[in-house]
Amino acid sequence: MQDSWVKVYSTLFLAQAEIKKAMLIENDVDAVVLNKLDSSYLAFGQAEIYVHPSNEQEAKRLLETELDTDE
């Protein structure tokens, strides 16, 4: 998967990644969350969002726009 998809976002919070993935999907950008959080100690690892390379710029724009409105 990592060869054909690109990472556009990462966070320590799985729920936050799932919310952002849902936002991308609502905007017609296919996205998946890869949970790399340690199952015993949730302070280690990250949840990462990956998209197809053809959607990378649009995904980054949407995520940036959402971050601007969160502040």
C-alpha cells in the first residue's frame, strides 16, 4: 500500500484521523487510515491518512482548509 498511496496526515489520535478521513471521503477523495498506534501504550505510534497520488494535492488542500477553520 505504501508504494501506491501517499501519506497526507498523521496524528496521535485515531479518532481525529477517522474524522479527517470522513471529511476527505465526503469531498470525493478516497482515503484510508493506517493505525500504527501501539496496542498496549497508545502514546507510541501514530494514525496516518493515505490517499492515492492523484488526489494528494486536493487532500492536502482540504486538510489545510479544515485546519484554518478549526482555529
